[in-house]
Amino acid sequence: MTHTIGDLSRATQTKVETIRYYERIGLLAAPLRTEGNYRAYDDDALNRLSFIRRARDLGFSLEQVRELLALSDDKAQSCATVDDLARARLEDVERKIADLEALRRELSSLLTQCQHGKVSDCRILEALGPRSRS
């Protein structure tokens, strides 16, 4: 079955321009063209784009997606490299969560110091850095 670029876009919730970009950088093979010079994608292209989209949704970089695609194309090899990539991605996520939790604690602390007075006495603005007092 063949699909238009619009079909792929709708099926994977990926913008048409992003699909074209993935073609330009080699993540998706250039599709066959119809007599009218329209792109004609097969089911393999749809599956590959779905894979790319899911990997991107999980936060993998384009280079990591490229590596994951290469690994998925070689069914006989060990999945240790895939595990390593996923583990590294999880560590990135956990670092970001820790950073966000520290940010939440800091903002919460600033808000508890609020005395609902005037801006000239605002503890939050004071904590953000030096400013001139007039």
C-alpha cells in the first residue's frame, strides 16, 4: 500500500516539513515518486517514521535515533548497545527531574517568604539579585 506525505503526517502526527527534513538527513529513505511527481511511501516508511517519532518523543537525539535505527536493522546483534542508549537517556531524564525538583524547592521557599507587602520590600525580587533601591 502506498501513502502520501499527508497520510504519513496524519498517521504519525509529524509535520510534513519534518518528514521532508528526515528524508534530507537520511533518517527516511527518499520515497518513490508517482507520475505526477508526488511522494509515494510504503508501509515500511510509515513504520520507520513511527519508530523515529516515538524515539524523538522519548527524547532521543537525532544521532541516537540514527543509531537506534541502524541497530534495529541488524536483528542478529546483541541489544546491549540499545540498553546503553536507553540507560543514558534515563540518566538524562533523572538529572533533569532532580534539577526541576531543586527549582521547585527554591521557588516554593521564595513564595513562603512573601509578606504580600510592597514591591520595595519583596523578598522574591530581592532574592533574584541586586537592584537599585530608590
